[in-house]
Amino acid sequence: MSSKNPLVESDDEIVRRIEQATAYVPLERLAVSCQCGFASTARGNRITPEGQRAKLELVGRVADRVWGS
């Protein structure tokens, strides 16, 4: 997931990317996270605190959906 783009990807899109990655790496060796931290938003990246929260909530939802809790 991009931490530099304010667009919040859909759960299904991220799950599809994980499924594609399993062609190369076993699911148990994969993880989901934002591409980098949000600290770089101070210069030029227009992502609000609400957008950051939405991205982190997306990480949690996708992780629960793919790996369970």
C-alpha cells in the first residue's frame, strides 16, 4: 500500500496482490504493510491524518482476512 498517495486502495485489490505474490513466496512468509512510514508526508505528500488512519485500518482488515487473527 502506498503511504505517499492519499487514495486508499480497496481490500480486494490488496488481497489480489497478496495472491499474486504467492506464486513466488509462500503465504506464511508474506506480510502486509504500507510501503514506508508516514513521516515523509511533511514534504510534498498530501495525506491527512485521517487518510493515514484509513490506510492502517486497511492493513488490519486485510491481515485479518488473509491470515486470520
